[in-house]
Amino acid sequence: MEFLLDPGIWIGLLTLIVLEIVLGIDNLVFIAILAEKLPPEQRDKARVLGLSLALIMRLGLLFAISWLVTLTKPLITVFDWTFSGRDLILLFGGLFLLYKAVSELHERMEGKPEVKVTTNVVYASFTAVVAQIVVLDAVFSLDSVITAIGMVDNIYVMMAAMIVAMAVMLLASKPLTNFVNRHPTVIILCLSFLLLIGISLIAEGFGFHIPKGYIYSGIGVAIVIEAFNQFTQRNTTKHESKIPLRHRTADTILKLMGGKMETVANSAQHFEAQEAFADEERYMIGGVLTLAERSVASIMTPRNQISWVNIDDAPERIREQVLSVPHSLFPVCRGSLDKVLSVVRAKELLDVLDDEEQLKALIKRHRPIYIFEKMKVIDAINTLRTSKGSLVLVSDEFGNVQGLISPLDVFEAIAGEFPDADEQLDLVKIDEHTWKASGMLDVYQLELELGMIDLVDEDAGYISVAGLILDKTHGEVILGTQLEYHGVHFEVTELDENRIKSVLITHR
């Protein structure tokens, strides 16, 4: 036990532990890359087995020091080259490592899309992966043991250093494996390391000794550069996460579809997508993407455009009113639109108009359905489904009717307007860069038409073009007022008292 008190022993042990860990990193990287090819439930097993085999091999070689010495004796001669057993092991190990690194690099850099005809993912054989690990373990173990013998004379110190180093590597292997698999650029870097190590092993096999310091210093510089790269990517991701989800999703989809986004306007992907998707398809997909962010208020028929029936009016007046507009459903109210009694079909109403009892029964049979104006369109779809094709009234927090929606309004939000006979289109295209729009035009619809995603601020209080202009001009609007916003030019061309009736829009 006296040797435990020797400071030189402890210094040698610590130094050897550090060296063994450093020398074992390449083995760890190789195992991490190979383990990725196995099913998830087998990866931890392969990792532990691979490192355990490496430890067993290194301990076994320590007890065969006399045999290791014989490996340095010339074994065969080819031309002017003399090879020992150690040289041959390093040579074939380097060639194997070189082959694996090059093949893996080719597989990952080729970029060929994988066409799957089945839902079953094909993984590598566990036995094949373990066999490859064993081959490299033998090479790396030889290098590690020779280093240990050259530094320390006490075999027990060598064994302790190897066991401690392997325990550290075993603890670090899973986080390293997960990190490597999460970052494709790191995998490429690791494969480059293995390529470099393979070349150095081949060089040593031919008798050209390359100091490990040169190799590891180059690897160290590359790791520092990659660390900066990962830090930059993390900051970029953090910045992108601050962009509203709707914007990120819409931007991605528009790129795939060849939308009019400036970022993809000149890309090959844009032109390919233009051929793959028709204009109508791109418009409709964009409309679907906005449903989760749009409020009911943005697609509803506003209060001032609702055709409703006052039950207190004379039957003849009601009949005249119903027949004068091309609507099939009418809110039936008492005195005002805020007192809705029912929503009935025009035909049913006309049939019972002269029979008070039947009229009362009809009104009781169809009770109105209300939703909140700030509800998202995607959430309102279930309510519309249960309404069975009827109108759904939209109210504010005070219970006052602000508008109404129907399944047709949702469809128009996706596919564009389908105006009634008494309606005009809210957006009319004049030429390639110019549109005439109603002040009531939904800003989301304008975004879809222009192929943009940033006309509506995340916390915007407006839903119409008129609202956008009033918001950005702080309400100071006269005939001819102009606004430049995100590359879109707005000009007020018609006013109805203080209300913006029509706008000329230019976008290039």
C-alpha cells in the first residue's frame, strides 16, 4: 500500500486518465454514429456494449504486454517497406476507418431523397453494428494501451486509469450521442475527424509518425468553430421563435408553393412550385393557414349589411322585404337587431306569415345561436356544424349583435368571395399591379391576393382595409389620402361622410 502515498503515482494516474479519455473520444464518436443506424430501443445497448468491449480489450492487452512487444518486430517486407504486426493492425484499422468515414460522408452529403414504399423504417443489423464496433475497438485499444505502457510502469495504475476513463466516457456517451444525432453539421464534423484519424493510422502503419498533438489541435480548432456555429444557430432559432407562428408557417408554405414572397421570388424552387400549384390552389391553401389566427369578426357579415325582419311590421311589409333581397335566411327580431327571436328560412316565413299561431311556432322552433366576435374562425366551425346550415349571430361582450356568419363565410375566407346578386366584389383586379378595393375588404383576403403575410400586426385592432388605413394614419383621412405600408400603396378614392368607401391599391 506504500505506492499509494507516492505523489508520482497519482500524477501519472491523473495524466493517464486524461489521455485515455482524449484517446477514447474518437472511439466514442464512431460508436455514436453507428448507434444511430439501430432502432431507438437498441442504441443504448450498443453504446454500453461497445464501450464495455473496448475496456475488456484494453485490460486484456495490458496482461499481454509481452505479446505486444513482439508486435513491434518486423513481420513481412514488401519492396522497401517492412511491416510489423502492430503496423499491419494500424494499417488495416486505418483503412477500415477511412472506408467507413468516406461511405458515411457520401451517404449524408449525396442528398438523395429516400423514397419509402412502406411505413416500416429499415435499420441496420445489431450484430453488424457491434461487429464494426469490435473491429475499431481493437485498433483504438492498441493505440491506447501502447500510450499507457509508455507513460506508466505500474500495471495497476494503467488498469485504474482505463477503468475510470471508460466510466467517464460511458456517462458522457449518451448526451454526446444525442447531441451528435440532433445536429447534422456535427455528424459531418465527427466523420471528418474519423477520416483524419484513419489517415493518421495508415501513415503510422507505413512508419510515418504523426504527433497526436497536431491531430488533436486541428480537431480542437474545428470544435471551437463548430461551437460558434451552433451558438449562432441557436440565436437564430431564438430570434425566429419570436416571429408569430402564423407568419412562420405561412412563410414556409408560401415558399413551398411558390408564393410571391420576396425571399423566394427568384429561386428555382419558386418556379417549380408555380408549375406544380395553380393560383387558385395557392390562394386556398393560404386561406386555410389563416383560419387559426383570424377572428370571427374578420369574416362575418357586418351589422349594417344584415337583412333582418321586424316581427312587429305588417305581414305585407315583411313579405315585400323578404322578396326584395336574394337571401334564403333571415333573423326575425322584435323592434331592433339586438332582440333576435329566431333565424328562419324565407320560404317557411312566407308560408306562415298570415297565420299568427303557426308563425309563433316557427319562431320557437328555430332559436338563434350566438358566438363571441373575438372567437377564432377555426373554433367557430364546430358551432356552424351544429347550426345545420343556419345563420350564427356574432355578438360583442355586451350581447349586442355585431354581425352574422354562415358556412359560406368560412368557405369565402378560404376560396375568395362569392357575392350575392345584390353585392359587389370587395376586391377587383385592374391590372397586374393594381386593385380597386372596398373599404370593408378583409385584410387577410388582401394578404392572400398579394401573397403577403405581414399586413396584419399580431396585436392589430383592425380587420379591414379601411381599419388598416385609419390605424396607420391615426384617423386623419381625407379624399386622396395615401399610405405606403410594407411595400403596398393605398390611396383613398371614395368617402361616404367619414367612412372609407373605396381604395386604390398598388403592389409591385
